[in-house]
Amino acid sequence: MAPRAGRRRAYFVLMGTCVVLIVLAWNVVRLWSTTAAVVMSVVAAVIPPVAVIVGNLGALDDDDPGHDHR
């Protein structure tokens, strides 16, 4: 599967996107559209579980005792 560094990078990109969406939604977008801010927040709420799944893809392969780590 994906190498550990790639999974970690993807996790942090997704979580960074989540934080940016929340900050923009409630500090900028809400001034023009509360509905848009709520939609952005809902999207941001879905990102953390997805980030965890992406971050752990192939993690069991890394811990496999029979796996050749060369």
C-alpha cells in the first residue's frame, strides 16, 4: 500500500483543510452567508474520519512480522 510518509502527509493535508474550512466559515463566510458557513462546517466535520481512514490505509502491512522491511 501507500508508504508511511505519504499516508502521514495525506492525513495532515486533510486535517489542515478541515481547520482552514472551519476558520474561514466562521470568521469570513458567515458575514455574507450563514448557510454557506454551515455547509462548509458540515464538510469540515466529515473530513476527520476520512483523514483517519486514509492515514491508516496499509498500516497493518507495516506491522506485519513476516513483511520484508528492506
